[in-house]
Amino acid sequence: TSVPDIRIYEVGPRDGLQNETKFVPTEVKIELIHKLASAGLKNIESASFVSPKWIKQMSDGVHVMTNIKKIPDVNYPVLVPNLKGYDIAKKCNVEEIAIFPAGSEAFSQKNLNCSVKEGLNRFRAVAEQAVKDGLRVRGYVSCVVGCPYEGPISPTAIAKVTEEVLSMGCYEVSLGDTIGVGTAGSVRRLMKEVLQVAKPENLALHFHDTYGQGLSNLLAGLEFGIKTVDSSISGLGGCPYARGASGNLATEDLVYFLYGLGVNTNVDLVKLVEAGRYISNFLAKPTESKVNRALGDR
Ligand code: HMG
Ligand code: MG
């Protein structure tokens, strides 16, 4: 039987590091990106051009993006919250940006300082400009299962936002379980609703692993034909405006899991584990990846 290819979208340098309070020097961020690329990852979200007043950790995005040694077939997208961030991204010659409206009203206020509707309007302006300029645009929808302030979010509300984000010209919408409260059951209910408005090839899964459900949620999502999965090296990650959110599904765990399904990711797990150890050592904390821990003990 043929097994579909899965596209891995690495978010460690952005989602992974944005939540770290201790500033990670630019050289370390760059070295991490180089290690991830040399492990074979083809999509590495590398920086975010948000307000430095909001996320100080990401304030060196320009230096990161202008100093990484890019490998030709690797995609290095950046997160952009508004036209100001877009102009900066464009000056750095990025080829892909990611916009990130929320599915929940309260989270939108905390994370973007505006309503869902206002956020969608702002992001539409960014996306339309980027498409006009020939860039690829990816859209996140956050809080797709639950919100740290509002609790459960209805799948129909998420489908509505997803439809709108796709209509802005995004090639893909990444469904973000920002606080990792999803289960295989809630993910199934979500997928059924979202697939009314989107094709599986235009969706990605972005699971935080707070309750340890990341891989089972992923399997539930993959059963609907989704082919892009977000993950973060060493399981780093979280959002400062989503209290209690832990890291993303770890890339090492994802690669091991896909290997078991017979999916060839072309990622070198040994090099990936090494990249995970590099950043965990720098942050002086144990890795959140069980696969990394298991292989690290050898
Ligand atoms: P605001 O304070 O309402 O914006 O923030 P403002 O337009 O009033 O600007 C305030 C100041 O910031 C001004 O400076 C602007 O120039 C500056 P001042 O005049 O006071 O000196 N500013 C900027 N500077 C640099 N780059 C910019 C920029 N924009 C404004 N782009 C804003 C609104 C959206 C900017 C703010 O709320 C923000 O930056 N939010 C981003 C928060 C964030 O990054 N969260 C984490 C990422 S989302 C996430 O992790 C979820 C995800 O992983 C998916 C999932 O897990 O579900 C994607
Ligand atoms: Mg996230």
C-alpha cells in the first residue's frame, strides 16, 4: 500500500523560542536553524516580525533572517501580525509569511490586541499585499479546540474563520490547538466541520502537547487525509498569551511516529536529536521529546 508523503513544518525557532523568558542570542537561533536544515527539514519557521514590546524574544528577527545561510530547497517562513511587520519581512527577502488570526474572541484580544473581526481585516490586508508581491502566505487559526479564557470553541466557528483565511489567498491553514486541550474525539469533530469548507491538502495540524495528546490527535487528523504537520524541535513552544500552554508536538517524536507508519520523511533522526540537544542544553532544561530522551541515553 502506498503511504502518503507528509510535509513537516518545523516551528521550533519561532513557536519554540518565543515563550522562553531568557533571551536566546541571535547566533544560537541561527545555529539552531542551520542544524534543523542539515537534519533534512524543508520548512523551518525561523522568526517573527511582531511588536518587540509584545515578544522581546523575537526582536532580532531581521538579524536572524539576514544572517542564516539559506539552503535553496528549504523554506524559511516568518510570522507577521500586521503591515508594519510585513514591510520588515519583505526587506529581508522572505518568500513566505504566516498570518495568525484567532478562533476565539478573548484570545484575539490578548494576543493581537483586537477583536477576531478586526484581526481578520488586518490579516487580509497583509495577505493580499503579500500575494500581490508574489509571496506565499500561510494562515494559522489558533484556539481551534479550546481557549485559555473562553473554554471550548465550537468547530463551526473555526470552520468559518478557516474559510475566511483561505479566501485571503493562503495556500494552507494550520489548525492550532494553542493550549493543547484537544483529544482524538474533539479533533475528529473539528476535522469533520472544517472539511466542509477546506480540502485536506489545504490544511495543516498544529498541536501543542500540554495534555500529552499530540500524537493521538495527529493520528486522528491524518485519518482525514491531512498531509502537513507542524512540530517543534525538542517539544519547545507555547504562547505567552496562552497561559498553561506547553510546547508543541516534538519533531523527534513526529519523525519516529511517521517512520512507524512507513512514511519516509527524509529527516535524519540522529541529526535531529543532536539539534534538540543543542537547544535544550543551551536553555539548560531537559528535552520535552521522549524520543530524544530515549535515544540520548544510549
Ligand atoms: P498594539 O500595541 O495594539 O500595536 O499591538 P500598535 O500598532 O498600537 O503598536 C504598538 C507599538 O508596537 C508601536 O511602537 C508600533 O510601532 C510597534 P511605538 O509607536 O509605541 O514605539 N509595532 C511593531 N514593531 C515592530 N514590528 C511590528 C510592529 N507592530 C507594531 N510588526 C500587535 C498589536 C499585533 C502588533 C501585537 O499585539 C503583537 O505583536 N502581537 C503578537 C503576539 C505574538 O507574537 N504572539 C505569539 C504568536 S501567536 C502563536 O504563538 C500561536 C500559533 O503558534 C498557533 C497556535 O499555537 O495556535 C501561531
Ligand atoms: Mg503554536
